[in-house]
Amino acid sequence: MAIDDPDLFEIEDIDEIGIGIFEPGSYFERYMDWNRFSHVLYRVISGWVMMFVLTIIIMVPLIGFVGIWGLVTNPWALLILTLAEFGFIIPVYRYVKKEGISLRSIGLKNMLSVKDIGLGVVVGFLMLAANLVISYFMYQFNPGLGGDELFFFPPDGEIEKLIWVSLWTVAMFAIVGFSEEIVFRGFLQRRMEMYYRDKGSKNYKTLALVITSFIFAAIHLDLIGLGTRFVLGLFLGYLAQKRNYSIIGPTVAHGINNSAIVIMALLFT
């Protein structure tokens, strides 16, 4: 079975490769067997652990200011804790550097594409609609079930609320959405797709999409929200596949869905 060079997908959407000789494998890994893919999984798990470590590091001084209960109820504490999401991408970045491949290989390309941003907006609102529908039926099944909005406590005062929701919106796009889309779509899903393709699976795209979406949902450690996040992961992963794994579209979609949760928390509290 002949395997296409992974770099071919990258060369097609580069406006100008530059002067010199192109070296195969400079944009992407040349192959993806189990040994290499196990390292990919290890990096994802390492990033997850590092995110928790950074969370604890940030929590320690915060507790001194707001107390333990304040970590949940203080309107600014949870916002500050989102910075720990950057820990998720550190092992991925180190993997890229170790392999000597381009940052394009984790989806950092075409970041100003109007088409990708536009598709991200459309998919983001579709995700939000799906999120609300699933949440509605879950509430009908069990009214005691809550959602992510229960963890958002806006501050008092109109100006403070405006600043708070603005910062949360930026965080959902630039921190949470950006970090998670690099890890799950740009890094994990694309390499899982390569792994199953190299194994000769005819359904390698579907397998990568479904399995990555499940991992994305499970790694949040929220049993109640598992089904919802799985569906949202399918939206994000499908968009990534259709746009050759540029993460700008999924990041925008991710940010829109998450930001809407914060805005609803502001409107209904």
C-alpha cells in the first residue's frame, strides 16, 4: 500500500515555500506507527497533568487572597485559573521541537483566513444550538442536573460585569479554545488519523474523529457533560478535517460556544 507523504497536504496551501530545496518530513512526521503514536498519547497525558500542576501552583497564592471557597465563588479567581490551560500545550510544543517539524503540523497555519474564521463562526453557533438542545433534554430527564454556567459568579456592578464578561470571552478564545484545539485537533486527531491510515484502515478519518472526540470529552472529568462534550468534539473535529487541520476555525467555534455559556451566566444570575 503506497502512503502519501504527509507534507503534500502542507505544501498545497503554502503560498510561497521559499528558495532552496524542500526536505520531505520538514513539515510533518514521515510515518506514524504505534511506537511514535504512543509518544503522541504520552504528550497529551503529560499536558493534562501539567495543566493540573499549574492549576495548583496558581491556586496556592489565590487561596491566600480569596480563601478556598473563594476559588469557586470569587468572580475573578476562576478566570485567573484558566491560565493553567497553557500547560496543556507545553509537551506538544516540546514534541514538535524534538521532532524538528513545523508548527504548521499542529494546526498553526492560515490563522488570518477569512474563510476559516467564517466557518468557525457558523460551526460555533451550530455547536451552541446543539449544546442547548442536549442540555434541555438532560434537564427534562433530571431537573437536578446543572451545567457549566453554575460555576460562573459575575461580580456586582455594571462596569465590573462588563469587564468580567469581556475578559472571559477573550479567555475562551485565546486561552481555552486555542490550547485545546492545538492539543486535540491539531496534534492528537491528525496524528491518530495518520496512525489508522498507515495501518490501512479504510475508515481512518471517522475513527480518528470519534476516538479523539471521546478523549476530548472524557479528559474534562465531567460525567454529566460527557455526552455534550463528545458531540461538540465531533463538530470541532469535523471542521478541522475539512479545513486540513488549520485550528483557527475550530478555535473560533470553540470560543463562541464557551463564551455564550459565560454570557448566559451573566444574563440569568
